[in-house]
Amino acid sequence: MKRIIDCLKKYIDDEVLLKNWNNEAKKRFSLEIASSFNFYLLNLLQTEFILLEPLEEYTAEKLEKDLHFIESKTQYSCVFAFKSISSYMIKRFLKDKIAFVIEDNQLSIPFLALKLRMVLHEKRMINSIERFTPLNQLVYLYLLYSEEKVFSINDLSNKLNISVMSILRAMNNFENLGLVYSDIGGATNRKKIYYKIEQEKFYEVGKRYLNNPVKKVLYVSNIPENIKIFKSDLTALSKKTMLAETKRKIYAIYQNEEILKSYLVSEEIAKDNNLPIIQLMKYDISLLTNDDCVDPITLIESLKDNDERIKSGIKYALLTSSYNGNLCVKQENLEMFLEQNLDVSSSEIENNIINLKVKEEIVVEEREDESRWVYLYPLYKVEKNICERLFALKNFKNMKFIKNFEKDIKSQESLLGIKLSEKQYEAINQINDNNVSIITGRTWNW
């Protein structure tokens, strides 16, 4: 019985309820009937019926006769529950419209046929949705950003300038996904009203269906004055965060490509001359933003799978670290930081580290303990030049060496009326013995 209930919960109704009904059966039926079955009262799809589990093997004729008798005495519909039955009995029950369920995931419940058909259709619809269509994504984001919790089809149609039928299809999809639920209301009490689920859950459930909103990327010599543009991609990100502004501006528009036809240039020319990049969007972004940037979710989705974003993140993390005096970062720590903040995989990060290394924008240094440390190339060159100069100084002949060091020190102490401490004496001796000395961690008190 557990396998049957688990199957019903998984494929039909996760709120199915089952309770033992044997004691009630003993009160209502003869000993022969009551001892022939295990009786259960089952609530499936908000419909109660009796589940009969035969305790012995009976003929189809006897089972059908007992089922009709039980139904006539209880006013409940009845369904047989089997671990397994013959193909003959299945055909017989199907022909006579006798309801049954079998542990191997087979069932036939004629009195629930319409409800079952609707549930299975909804589940197929949900399983078939891998990503939102552009129209559905626009409606979803509008609902997400809205402070309202109750929506009507006509209101959404008017605000988004989308046909009533298209809005209705979108809201039905959202209802199947559990993003909204509906009720009948309005002034006439005949209008369908949709209610948005709790905001955080609305985003958590819906974000898995979000799609990249960019239809096409174009390169232009300049921006026409008669089009409405919004900052997008890294240009928008630099405005919203502390990332340095990119040389090439990236904008998003929701208009026909023809309007840009006379301004188009090749990608190579645009790159060489730092000309603007235009993203043609799949939906009207102006409906979702209150400033000159695309909305946050559209921005995030347009950046996904964007190597340029990961490269910028790598360089930004290294530069930020240098502000604290760290000219390099351990590669595993860098990858962990980027995974958490950019929501990308370690393999994507590693690929872009290799790419930046090949272009000599960063340096990856492997040390004796096999750890890897990542530098920005200019900072690595500065550090390397300092080390080479220090090494060269060390190997020069020491022209300032004082042979009678101890005698001269005592003479100077007597002349100045001071007495050097042990550490002060040691420091001066180090300077005398070496061309270069590096003091770290503290200052000396003379």
C-alpha cells in the first residue's frame, strides 16, 4: 500500500490522505465481506472514496459483485488496490469501468477521469517549460518588481500593452508553476483575479526559468538621437557598483534593427576604435526600469555566460586586494571569491585566468609548496623590478664597509652622549655588513 500511496503523491496529488477504515467496515458489513479486504478511506484530488485491498485471490466476477455491494451500502465510490493482477483482469475491469490501482504505477479511476486528465496535463505543461518565452519573462519581471499582490488580466494587458489572450496564457503558465493562484472576484464577482505568492518564493521558483534577454549584438559608429537606449552589461554594472567604467559603452534597445542600419560597423572596427555596442532585447525593457539602466534581473541574465564579465571580475578582485597592500592573491581564494559573487563555475574562472595569462594581463606564479598566486601584470612587473634591483645591490662591492666598526661606534656614542640598545647596535651592524637591508613589521626607535 505504501508504494501505491507514494506513487499517487509523486504523480497526481502530493496532499493525498489515507486512513484505515477496517473498523467501520466491520460495523457495516457481514463477516464474509469485512474479512475479504483491507478497507481504507482515501482522499485524492479532494475526492473521498474507499480503497479495497483484496486479502485473497478472487475471481473478477466476485470482486465486481462485492464492489457494487459496498458502493450501494456506503454511497462511496470504490477502487481496488493490487500488488499485481493478470492482463485478463485488467482488460475486464477496463471494459466494465471498474476502478483500480496497481503497484507498478498503473491505474484506472473512471469517476476521477476529468480531474486526472487536468492534473496530468498541468504536470506535462510544467515539465515542458524549460525557459520563459520573452513575453512570459516580461510579465514575470513586471510582477516581481510590482509592490502589488493582486492582478487582473485587463490591468496587466493595459499596463504592458500586450493582448488579453497573451497575458491570460502567461498567467496560466505561472499558475501551473505555482507562482500565482487565482480566484473569482471583482465588482461582478465573475472576474478572475490572480494573487502573487510570497515575494522571496516568487523569485526563487521563477528564476530557474529566466532566459538571456539579448536577441542580437550590433556594433555602431554612434548612437542615433531618435532611439531610446538604456545602459546595459558592464556599462550598467560599472554605474551600479565600484567596477571601473569600461572604455566601450554597451547599451540596450527594444526597437527594430532597421533603425540602426546606416550606423552599423564591423566588430573589428568597433573594437579598434572603442565604438558602442548595442544589445537588441527580446522584450520592452522600458517597462521595467525607472532610470537609464536596464532592470537588475535583465542585467544579470544578459551577463550570464559572459567571459568579459568574469575577466573583469578577476581584475577587479586583484586590484581591490592591492589596495590593502596585497599585490597577489592565492588562486584558490580568488576562485572562491568569484564563484560566490559572480555565480559562475570554477572551470569558467580557470578558463578565463588562462586566457588573461596568455594575453599577459595577469601572471600566475607557482611556488615551491605548489600553491599558485595570481598578480595583475603591471603589479607583478613592479614587484619583479624591485626584487631584481635589490638582488643587484646585494651583489655589488660594499663601498661603505667600516673595518673598525665597534671602535667607531663607541667613539660616536661617547661624542653624542648616547648608548645604543642591543637591537639598535644590531641594526647598524647589519647596514655596515650589507649593501641593502629591508626592515619589515616595525620601526626602530633611535
